[in-house]
Amino acid sequence: MEPNQAQTGSPEPIEARIQTAAAFYRRPMLAAYDLFVLGMMSRLMWRCPRGRMLAHYSRQVSSSHLDIGPGTGWFINKCRFPSKAPSITLMDLNEVALATSAHRIRRYHPEALVGDAFKPFALGTAKFDSVGMNFLLHCLPGSMRQKSVVFDHVMPFLQPGARVFGSTVLGDGPHHTGRSAKLLAKLNRSGVFNNLDDRLEDLDEQLRARFTDVETARSGAVCLFAARFPGPR
């Protein structure tokens, strides 16, 4: 069985599902993303206001930061970095989203890299003290175990004590309202989301298998997570 079939029952190859989710974020959607997705949907549907996610982001981010799936760059633009001149690398499969976020935080002179979460990262000898993954995991196809390969791919580029953090919309469960459950199903049918079976407990398990000081907390239908890289095993 293909990895995505285990979660969705769809015969569509996992590579095609990755491209479908990434392609959704074209210029018209990105233009409305901050207001519609981070503003209205996060607050009214997922019941996790973007201000809470921003506070979580600011607590974890460092001055040597990698952001995977930065969207429009809203969080990086708004967060409080520990220094005035942070070193920031952005990575996304979608070149339009990557260019959008890079332009938004151009005052920081970020490095932008096209990359696939399911493939080893071409980051050379770079090392980071923090890695952000906001609203990334619920877009990735497969089970939580399969999605968590992104953690394996990032580990070679972490400094000892680095923080890996983010947020993700959880799958079916009592944490959803009737309205949010319908929206969740619609987004999964379209391929924008791939998260019907995503559970907080499964994410927590995957993080604990790799990191220390793991924190997972639910806000509405969103899981906020953070973990620390302990260093060489």
C-alpha cells in the first residue's frame, strides 16, 4: 500500500499529493492568506487565534533560524527575535510562497531554498538553533510516522539544544466542532490537507523518539508543539 493510501484510501501517488498541497498556495491564495487562513479560519474554525501561535513562535525562535513552509512569512515578520540581525533560512516546495515570504522579511536578508520535506535537505554545512514548522504537518500526506521524516531530515542541521517547534491542525476528533469537521473533510478531499488521522498523541510519540523536553498542547483543533535537540547520539 502506498503511504498516502494508509491515511486516505486514495490511489494517487504520494508525490502527486505533495504537489497538490503545495500548488494550492498560488498568488491569489497567498494574497488572502493572512486575513482568511491565519485570521478568520484559525480563530473561528480551528479556534486557535494567530496571536497565540505567534506568542508560541516568539518563545521558541532563535537568531539562527530555519523555517520550513513559511507561508507568507507572517510569523517571521511579526515574531520577536533575540537579536536585531538574525540569520534566517526559508525552505518551501512552492517557489511562489518562498518568494513571497522572502520578500516580506527582506530586511533580514534571508536565504531561500526550494526543498521537499520528504527528501534530505540540501543545506550544506549549515547549523541552526531553531526550526519552525507552522501549519506544515497537516499538509503532508501519510501517517504521522511518515510525515515525521521531516524531523529526521532536519536533525543533521541542528545545534545541540536547538528548538524544533510549530503548529498543526489535528484530524478527526471531539476537538472539532460541526463546522470545523465539515471544513476539515472538504480540505482533505481537495488534497490541500492530508490530516484526517493526525492525532496529538502520535505527534508527541514521534517527537519523543527523537528529541527531549517535548511539549505538545492543544488549542481548539490545533496542536502547538516544541522540542529540544539533545545533540549527538
